[in-house]
Amino acid sequence: MQKSLKSAEYARFVELLAATRDAAGIKQQALAKALGRQQSFIAKYEGGERRIDVIEFIAIARALGTDPVKLFRDFVTRKPAPRTMTNKQK
């Protein structure tokens, strides 16, 4: 089994978190502040350099204003990541 940090599934998980943050209109710096962490914490997990555990996932989801259970369910059922609105859509 491949290490999860380098797996396609983990990349998809990180993409879901980043897309959820983008869709919420929250910058990395603001999310980091809400979590009591440095901005580099967000950049490292979104960049695939750092794994997050389940407790961190729950805190991140809540800080993004989303239900962690729903977000995890979306991941497991392979629902696409939320998209931000483009200028054409606004």
C-alpha cells in the first residue's frame, strides 16, 4: 500500500479541503488565525507536504463553516469539490 501522503486519494482529499476553503471565500491566513495556527500549516497540508489527522480535519471543517461529517461523506462518496464562482458567474 502506498503512503497516503503521496496517494491520489490523499491529493483528492486535500483538493476537497482547499476547494471548500475557496468556495467559502476564506484565505489561508484567515483560516490559520481561526485555527490558532500559522499560515504555513494551511499551505503545507494544501500543498501535500503535511498530513492532517481526524481531529485537525474536524477543526478545519468547522472553521470553514461546514459540517465535518457531510464533508467527509462527500469525500467518501466521491462528490466533486465545491467550486468558486468565476467572474463570469458573479
